[in-house]
Amino acid sequence: MVNSLNYLALYASGGVLPRAVAERSLTQAQEGAVLHLCDLVEHLRDSKVRSPGFQEASRDLGAARFDYAGEPVVPLEELVAEKVIQAWPKIGEAAVQDAIELVPEHLRRQLLDPHSCLKQLHEWPERPVTSKVRASPGEWEKIVAAAHARGLMVPVEVDDVFKDSSGHPVLNGAGGVRKLKKVGGETKELQRFISNLIRSNMYQERIDGDDKLLPYLGQLTLVEQGDSEIILVDSEDFVLQPVFGGPPGHRVYPAMAVLPMGWLSSVAVIQSIVRTLVFSEAGVPPVSEVAKTKPIPEDDDLTVIYLDSFDQLRRLSRGCEEALQETMSSRHRDFLEVCKRRGLPLNEAKRLVSSTHGTLQGGELDGIKGRYGLAREKMANLVGLGAALLGQQTWSEFLLRHFVGKATFGMCFRRPLFAVFQEIFGEIQAHAEQGTSARPTSSVVDEVILAMSLVPMMVTNLKAPVDSEIGVTDASPSGGGAAVATAFRHPANTVEATPDRCYECGRALEAGSMYPCPADCGGVFCTLACVMEHRDIVHPAARECPRRAWRPPRFGERFAGRRAPLSHAVAMVGHIEVQEPFDIHFGHDVFTDEGKQTLSRLCDDEHLAAEHWAPECKLFSKARGKVVRLEDGTRLPGPQPVRDHKHIMGFPWLPVDVKARVRQSNSMVTRARRRGAAAKGRRYWSMEHPYNSWAWEFNLTKEVEELEGYQHTVGSSCCFGGRREKWFSFLNNMPLLQQFLGLPCPGHEGLLPYTVSRRADGRLAFDTEEEAEYPWGLCRAYAQALRQQLDRDGIFEHMVLQERESYYTVQMLHSTARLATPLVSEVVGFQGKSEAATYRGTDVRFLVDLGTDESPDVHEIPYLAMRWHWQTVLAFPWKQPGHINELELNTVAVFLKRRSRSSGKLHNKFFLVLDSMVTRGCLAKGRSSSKRLNQVLRRCSAHLLATDGYLFPLWTISAWNFADKPRLHPRTLRAYRTAIDRFLRFVSKRRLDISRPSRLDRQIAEFIDVSYQEGEPLSYAGHLLSAVKRFHPRLRLALPEASQFLRNWQRCYVPHRAVPASWPLVEALMGYAFRRREPALALLLALGFSCLLRTAEMLALTHHHVVFHPGQRGLSVILPGSKTSQGNPQVLLIDDTDLVALARTIVKPRCESLLWPHGPHRFRRTFGFLLEAQALALQTTRLTACAGEEQHFGGNVRVRRSPTLMRAPCSWRMSLGRGPKGHWLSKGAHFVPKYGFASIEAEVDPSEGRN
């Protein structure tokens, strides 16, 4: 076995056999593979079966034919009545059942109307084959009489016999085959009656029955069994003869009344009958059925129905084995009850009850070890058959077909074995054409020996677990590559944030004060202000939220108080976006026009899911007017009462100023109540006031209370951390709020009393003012209730699903543009409908049904491989060229070889993503008709067989294959998007039509021409064309005019290198940076100038990347993103003592944070301030020599003008740069607008001096 696997892995594809191999110790993985082979041999040896001797095997090989199930096929014999009748059941013992009662309705209609099964007249055969009865008249008469007595045959009138187009009756034949049966303990040779219905079948259509639901042997090998599980088998076989009922006719011709297996539709009808008995009458769940058209059931009880047998497989924990030993399952018991009620006898000899060993479709199942493979008796016979074949001097087609037929059946249990056979099929074809026997070729002999030696491997390990690592491979004409993944990528549009730092400002986060991004992008923040800046759509932030377009549910707090603690608490629970708190302390006055507009804008937010109102309550207290006692015992009248039961809205005799305040307070409460009434069924709403408040007496408040779903939640602040007892009431429509806030107060010790004191100005100070703000515990409880309520409603989850579906839909549309057909659009639209995985051999296919139940229209969709976080593990060039299919399969072979070197990859099932359907098909089937591909498959098979590996290929498209080609760099992708946005603004401004490719080509050409005339960078045109062709591959050949314009521009373009900025200018910029209290920026400018760093390289530097040398000798700058040819990071040395001293005062060597932690947007903005201070405009000052080229730090301004790209290329250029005496741009320089200028002016005045 080891030699055979070595041959397949190393030499079967054309390698040279070595004369000697150096000895070496086995690796751990190789030891595991050898132990696996030993275990398989022990499994075969434990059965104690032996191969037949050479003489016996040779006799079987030449005397009998074998079908693909490994069963012998013998010719029909002359019927002997005595032998046939003894093989039949006795009179009265046969279970004759009317088939009409046991089939579905559509089958019943066809069986009752036989003419509906006939072919069209023009399809009838002109010369049908003849069938004869192989029996003498006397013997045939005895057989017919015995069959009629048992209900197996009925007489038919002459006129009722079916006739062909010439009027001749269509008659069938019959014969017998040898059958050994034990009768009274003695084995007798009897005959099985065989109906020859070939002639009548030629006139019939196949009935659409349940034959398509027959179990598939290869699918049974996919049954999973846990390491601590066992499988019990319950099996029943029928002794059943379904008949077709009807009135008897005259005894002229005998007709079969039972369902003969030779009939064209017998399998379809019998399968339908047994499925009706099992599922409809016995009540076995249909979802447990193992069928070739269905995925593997998830049920622990599997049902296998194959014609006259019913098998049940039960997966159980090993601890239940003894309790269930010899215990019949409930499903098995129900099935026996149905058979007993209908009088259907079962084959007691083949019955299995809770057995750990059994046979299924010619295979042997070991429920303890978790093995399903070729029966060991058949393995021994196959080895003997191969030995007999090798012992023959010449081989004929007959002998080869016998061996191949039996071997291929065994290979079905381990599909990689199919690659062993290659030349033998050509040998069979050659013998069939020549009709003679010949000596076999050496390659054919090798294949027979390989098949014999690998017979113990014709078994599947059901306990092999699924590996958590998924692989992907791909090849190109130049090389191949592979990658692996163990986890999904970060969700779309997420960031990698430091868990202990604010993602916006970089401050250290404190425990208990962390604010997650409401869109769940991964960012965590230190304050609510940072969250709002991060999510601000209008104004750019230091680090923008990649999910700014997402709209999570929003919460708004009205009259929030000075610190708005409720808004902070809601923001901390996540998944809820908080509006800016509305309160007078935040500059929002509801009684001004501006405040009203702000409140209306907040309330009209279409994404508002919840809001809380807390109107001012000072003028609603029922304690107003009561006498108060000061701390010194002085009794004073309390605050003036403003209302009572008769004057709920306020006393009419109040002073004007007080009446105005009362009117405003009433207005705040009224507005809140109206919002509450309008919130029913739309959003969650709550309003808080003290429990003893006049606000609850308002009529409108009582109307809101009576609405369905609204209730009062009453509690005390002391239960949530308040220092005093203060009872509140929340009127709300939030069901969960009662569980969090409506807690009974048990009474708390140590609470402070309510006192009144006199201030220095003579006014009274009430302790109730200190309790006006909600306790933090109450705010957290409210926030938790709101979060759970929204989660229960699924608002955030629904939003995420919508956004991700939109994201993946866009990705699919972009990446499948080259496959764009009406089908692709339908798949994208119906990707959530009836999506399922089906198994064909050992591949997994994702299907979508675009049809109906009556007319299914199933299509395959590619696997979404881009969801995985891939890591490259292989990348290699080819030593010699080859066909792409061969290279693809060779890459898989290299990947499997790498995988087999790890001992942790033994006995595993694993998935491999491919973008080649040819490769997927070869690996799934185990072999290929192409000899070159099959040779590579042999290498793959060797590794899979040795490691007990089970490969499941997944097909995807090239655009989603990580190993297919290098991905676009994020910077390039941003440039492409910017170019498209720039072009779309150009189209929108001029209202151009780009609905067709020809019009799009014309407008892109016009945009390139305008950009050229107005002095825009060449990269504008290049990025635009590259982006359009990248995102819409169909347009690659549809933009000839635009491509011509770009080529014209490139021909006349003469690049100029920028003059680097001088050190005095850099010193000036550093000075302004220090003045702005940005020392790190000043150091970056100095390092960038000294080391010729790019902007991205400067922003990537951390304190840790600046390494000081011992003493004052200098420092080293490590560039993390740049690598040498050996893979090491670039290191730059600086020996300027002043710069080193400056760096020592700013750099913190042990700190790993960025020198500039605020991101590129803020860097550009700050750098612009420095330039403005230098009287330079940001739009005309660049860090690179020319836009579109990534040059080193320098500054220069160039403007170019040419009449048009349609004419001959002529241009003039003016450089606004360093003057002849080292002077720089003066304050008098004129900067022209971007579009529509007629001339360009510039002044360089050396007398202005150096700025």
C-alpha cells in the first residue's frame, strides 16, 4: 500500500523511478499516515474472510459476468416448473396488495389509464425485438396455473391485448436464472422467474414516479458521525407483491398481475409505494430522508428507502448504547404497525433492530468505528478476482469488464481511487473493437495491481471532523498560489481600532466611559462629542466612520438638562445613535424661531426610533405654597402657588412675568404630550415628571394614558443611586421599561433629608434642585431597557442586513460584470430564496430556484469566498508551461502536498475554493477523461488517501478568488473612486447623457480634453479610464475615442521633476508648527526633509520607529511600510546634532503611538494653515513633483495650457517656483480659478524678500 501511494504521488505522472532511496526517519505526519494504513489492514483482517483460491477465482472470472454492484450476471435458462414454483411463496402466504391504493394521485391516474403511458404513434418501433418464453408448453402451463393460484397472473382477453401499428399483439417473454435457497435446512438449486418485457417497454413512456428520490451511495458517505457517537441500524425488507386490480377476462393470454422488475417504470412505482407506507402511513418525517436530490438531513435519525427495503440510521451518544441495545425505535415500531395492519409480511431473516453493524446498498456500516465501505467479504473476493486476472496469459474484454465492474463499485466508497484506472479503459475499447484477446500492457497491469493493493482503502471515515481551515488555490500561465483562512474578514466597512484609545482623538479610554460607534464600525470613543464628530456626515472628521451612510435607530432627548446624562447613557450601550441633546444649556431655546426649527428638524428625523421628554417641572409642583422651615427653625411661606384643581393651566390673577413662565411651562408639556400621541405605532416615547405633578392632571395627558400600549412607570431615585427619596413617573409606550425602572422601593438607610436654606443674596435654596438631574443608575437602566426593546424589535439587525445586502450586491455586480446576463440579475435579486447546498459526489453546490414548485428553475451561484480573511501560504513559478486546466490542478496537488506534511491535518474533511469548474469537476468525481489531468489527479489522490482526507471543492468566480491575482491597493482604489466622482460631477453639471456606451465614450473623451486644456494632472484621465474598465469590464473595448485622447495626452506630456523645498523654508514651517503647539508636526517636517520621505511614510511613523544611538551620535528612522529585497524594513540614518536633540525632546522611545495620531485629513488641514501663514495657497503647493506621481518631499507649481487634444500637441508651461536669487513666491501671486480662465498671471517679486 505504501509503495502504491508513493508511485501515485511521485511517478504516476511521468516521474523517473529512482534506483535507490536514502534512508531517513519518518516525520510525525508520515507516521500518522502509516498507522492509518495499518488500521485499514487490521480492519480487513479482523473479518477473518479470505480470498478465494486461484482456481476458484479464475472459474468465477470466466464463468460469470459482474454488474457495477459487484453481483454476478448469468444468462436466462429454460424454465422448469418445479424449480420456479418452489421459489415462490405458498398459496395464501404472498402479500398481494393493490398498488393503486399505495401511490400518489398523479401516479394513480396514469396507472388507471395505461394509454396515457404510451408513446406517440410516430415513436413506435418499426421492427421491435422479439421476446420468447423459455419453456416447453407443458412446463409453461404448470407455471401459469401456479402463478394464477397465487394471484401473480391473470387471464386477459385477446381483444384486450395491446397491439402494434400493424395490428399484431405485443407479447413478452420469460426465462429463469439460478437461485440457491435453503429449504428445511438443505440448500437447493431453484429458479427465479424473470419477465422479459423489453418488447412492450419500447412502446411506453417512463412514468414520473419517485425513482429520482432513490438514495445515492456517494451521498451516504457524507453522513457525519461525532467522535463520541454511535450509529444504530434498524432495517426491514418486504416480501411484497403489488398488483394492478381489475376485472378478470377470458383465459386466452396470461398477464402479470404483480409489478415485474423488468417493466420500464417498476422502480418508479415501487419507490413511490414504499415511500407512501413509510412517510404517509407510518408518520416518519420526510425531512429525514436521504435522497440524491436533497441535502444531507440535519436530523439525527436518517431514513434510507431503496425499493423493497426501509433502513433507519440513528446517531446516538455512546452513553446511550446499552440503554437502547435491542430496543426498537418509535419510527420502526410505527412502521411495523402499518405493515401488520395491511397484512404485509416482512423478511424476518434480514431484520435488524438497534444493530451497530449492517449493510446498506452493498456496503458495510460499522456504527461504532464510524466506517462505511465495501463489505469485507467483497474486498477479499475483489483481491482474488484481480489475482486471477493477473494469472491469465491473455486478457479479453470480458475479463477486463468483470474486474473493472467490481472494482469501480468498491471505489464509490472512496472516490479518489477512481484516478487509479486510466489506461485500462482504452484497453477494454481496443479489445472490443478487435474482438480478440491479447497480452496486457505494463501500464494496465500496474493499474490492476494498484487497485488490488488499495482495496482496504475502499472505506469512508464517517467520524472525520470538518477542518476549521479553508483553502483556496489558483494558477496562471506564470505560476500558482494558495491561501488559507480560519476566520471571516472583518465585516464590511469596519475599522481596526485600539481598544484603549479613542478612535477620534487618541485619548486614553477610562473604564466605564467608553462610547462605541452606533453603526458598529469598530471604533470606540471617549466622549459623546467624539462620537458625533465621527458620525457627522457634513463636516469631515479626523477619522471618518466608514459606515456613515448607515442609519441605526436614533434616540433624542428633549429638555435634557445641563449635562444630558440620559443621552450619554444611551450612547454607551451601542447600536443606538444619539441626536444632539436639546436644551437651553446647549443653546436651544424652544421659544425662539431658531430653537423651534432645530426641534422640528430633530423630531422630523425619519430614523428617529425613540425620544424622551423632560419638561421643566418647577411650576408643576403641588408643594408650592406650603410653609417651609429653615435649618434654624424659621418658618417662611414657600414658593407662590400657580395652579390648583380648578385652574390646572394656571391662575388668571398671576403677575405678568409669572403668567408668562406658566404659559411656557404648559407649552413644553403640551408639546411633549402631542408627540406622545403621535408616536403610537411609530416610535417609542416617554415623558418624565415627578409623581406628584400637576402635569398628570391635564386632559391631554389623560388621553395619552388611555391609548393602547401606554402606561406609567413609577419609581424612586434612591433605588438608582439617588441620595434622597424622590418619586418619579415615566409615561411611556415601551413595554420593557417597567422591568427596569418600576422597581418597588424597599427603603434605604442613610438617605439625606430635604432642607431649605437661605443664600447670601436672601433667596431660598431648596435641596430638590440637586435632585433635578437623573441619577446615573437610572440613566443606565433606561438605556438598557431601550437597547433591549430595539433589539427585540430587530431594528438594528434589519438595518445591518439591508446595508450588508446592498454592499454585497454592489460587490457582486462589480465583480460579475463580465458574466452579466439576465440570470445574474435574477440570482442577485433572489439570492435569499430557496438557497441550499447540494452534494454531487464530493462537491458542494449552492443553488437558487428561480422557478415555481410546479416548474423549478434551479441555477448554481458562486460561493462568496471574499468573506474570508485569507493568508497566503504558497506562491511559486512554473518550471515549464502547460494548459491552464493542468496548471490549476497541479496547484491543488502542491497545496495537498503541503497540507499532508502537517500531522494535524490527518483524518479531516476540508473545503477548497476554486474558480475553475473543470478542476472542481475533476476533484469531485475523482478522475478525468483527460489523461494529463488524470495523471495530476493521481498525485492528489495519493495525498488524500494517505492522510484520510476528504476534499470538498467550492466553486467561485475569479473576482472573488483571493489567490487569483493581486488585489487593488486601497490607495489605488481611492484614486479610482475619486476619478469617477470627479467625472460624475462633470456630467451632472453639464447634464450630459451617458446612458449608452457610445455616449459614455464621447463624454469621457470630452472630460479628458477639458482636463487637458485646464491644466489638470494626467492622472485624472488615466485613473478615470482605468476605473471604468476595472469596475465595468464590458466597456474595455467600448471606449476607443476616450482611449485615443488619453494616448494623445501621454504623447505630448513631458514630466518635470519638482525642485525640493529649501531647508530655510522647512525651518519657517517648523517655526509656525511650534507656534501652533504642534511639536510633533515640526519634527515630522524635519524628518521628512532630511530623509526624503513621502507623506504616507511620515504619517506612518510612531515614537517606536525613531531609535536613538548611544550618546549623541545620531538616530535611525525605521520605515515600517517599506521593505528591501530581503524583506527587511528600510532604515535611514540621521547625524544632524540639532535634529537629534530636537527629536530627543519630543520622541518617547517606549511609546508605540503615532507621531501624528490625527489622520491624513487633519494633517492636510494643518499643513494648509502653515502654508497660509507662508502666503502660499494649498491648491498650488504640492509635496510631490507632479500630480499622479509619488515623488519625494518638495514644492513646485506648474500650469500648462494647450488649445485642445484634437489638434497637434503644442503646449507652454510656466513654473512658479524658486527665483533666480533663491527667492520664493511673493504675496502678490495671482491664483486663477479651476475652470474658464482666459489667461494666467503670476508675479515673482524678488524685492519682497524671503517669506
